[in-house]
Amino acid sequence: MKLAALQFELVGSCMNQEITLFKSNYIIGDQLETVHIERQRAQAAYDLIDFYNQFSKGDTTGLDALRKEGRAGRRHVAVVLRRLNTVAKEVDLPNADKVCELKPLTESLI
């Protein structure tokens, strides 16, 4: 009888450890997903600032390269140009007027 009770306790203890491990893995996975999403947003912001700086200097090579990547590239360029246009309207920086001239280009890509 005592042996069965000890085995039962051992199984219960192992199950509790597995549940704790599962919870820990779930929390870590959730944190990794959050970090991944934040990293993607940071990368998108970095790219947008980079494209803004390039475009304000008259350099469109980055956007041209994206546009040549097919339909998905043209769609990405259209999104970037719309975002750049929005940023240019909101900021008070030199050459922002150059970026505001993007609207006709954006509409031609769609």
C-alpha cells in the first residue's frame, strides 16, 4: 500500500513539474513573439526613415530596386510612399516638400 502511495505521489510530482515547465515555455514563447513584433515595427520605422532621407536627397535607387521585385515589391513601394507622404505632411524638415510630391507616384503603382 505504501509503495502505491509513493508511486502516486511521484507521478503527481512529475505532472506538476511538467505543468510548470509547460507554463514557463508558454510564457517564453509569448515573450519571444512580442519581441519579434516589436523588432519588426522598429525595422519598419528604420526603413521608413532611411527611405525618407534617401528621397529627400533625390535618391530613389532603394525604391526603384524594390519596385523591380515584381507585384509584391510594387505593393511594398506603394505602402512606403504613402507612409512617407504622411510623415512628410507631419514633420517640419527641410526638403519635406519633395517627399510630399509622392502621391501621384503612389497612385501609379497600384
